Amino acid sequence: MTGDVPAQITLYPPSTDIEGSGWRLLAPTLWHAGLIWYHYEMVVFDLTPIELRIWCTFTDRHAFESWRQHELIIKRCEGILVSQIDVVETVTPWARHDGRCTCNESTEFVLVGHGFGNNKSVLYCCDCLGYIPNYHTSELVGNTYGKMQSWALASGHVYDIWMLTDDLEDWALNELRSPKSEINSSGRLIAQLIGNHIKKPVWYLLFAHSGTRTNVCPSCGLRCGPAKWNAKKLACHACQIVY
């Protein structure tokens, strides 16, 4: 049940023009359902018959084997599901990132934005440090899921601006590391909403350069100690942040 599953999904639309048609809905719906990771690719091949190939990575074996039964897929892609669909697992070891949460019952979680080398899951288990598959996250957090994913994508864009551009580098760096920036204020609120919903602690990961990290909380100024689940990070219990 653990580990990513890279796959190729092949559909057979009647035309190469799929813009605005239901044929282009399957991949984004799979992602919105939390069944595949965000980075996927769709290409139409003018063959006989025409092929629409989707390359994606399912979050785990369960998602790969049961995606046709997911209620969101059935709701949005009913017309596609009755057509021919070929799905094969692709062998791309470098695309696999094992480390799924294996706990029967996690006691604490940490909310992680995209960026930080991460473009996959948003919620991680503090007990085993494994990621929570997105489809399971949606079950955990309820109505906060859409807001959480939108925030994660926005945080990833800010991280990319800091890494890849010069013009807005200072602005992006401040957004990432300031506890009161718009992106971090939103993320901390989402972590609080999730914690209230699941009745468990949900920490917020705040960006910090390792060379500038001190044991003084960047948000409230209190003294902090190592996070019990990650000795390389410091944790402020008053602010529920790790950095």
C-alpha cells in the first residue's frame, strides 16, 4: 500500500481538439480527488485511433487500483469512464518517493507548503515523518481541504519566485520567513482550522535558513527547544510552529 505508482493512462477521444471537452477533465479531477500528485502531463497523439495519453503518479497502490470508484471521478467523468481506458504502471524508479505514513493512528501532524523541496503532500505525520496521501488528507480535514491545497500551491509559487527570480527575491524571502506575512498567516490559520477539526495538534512549518535559526521563536520571542519528532527543527509550543 505504500509508495508512489507512476502510470500512463490512455484515452481515445473522437477528435484531437479536447480543449473545452470532458476528455481533458480526468487528470485534473484525479489531482483534485487527491489520487495523483500535482505534476502530470497530457498529450494528444493524432494516431488511428486518436490517443490522449496522461502521465501521472498515483499517491499509492490503493489510489492506483481504486481510482475508478472514487465519488468525484464518477461525478465529473462519468462519460469518460464508459469509454475505453488503458492504464499501465510505468517503471520510473527515480519518480518514486517512498515515505508514506504507516501509523495506525497519528498523534500529531505538521502542515508543509509546496517548495522546501516538496511538491507532493501537504500534511505529514509527526510520529513517523511520513506523508499523508492527499485522498486521505481530504477525508481528515473536511471542508478545509480546498483552501489548504490552494494555499500550498501559492506557497510553492512564492518559493519558486525566491529561487528563480532576482526582481522579487527579497519580497519572496520575506513572505517565506516572516511569521506575519500573508502566506504564513494564511498557513498558520489553516493549520489551526485542521487541528480544531481533527482534535489533534497540527504544527506549521515556517521557513528558516539553517544558519540564521536561533532558539528564540521568530513569532513570539519565547525560548524554543528541538521538536521531539525532528531534532534538526526547533518548536514553539505557544505558537504551534516549527522552524
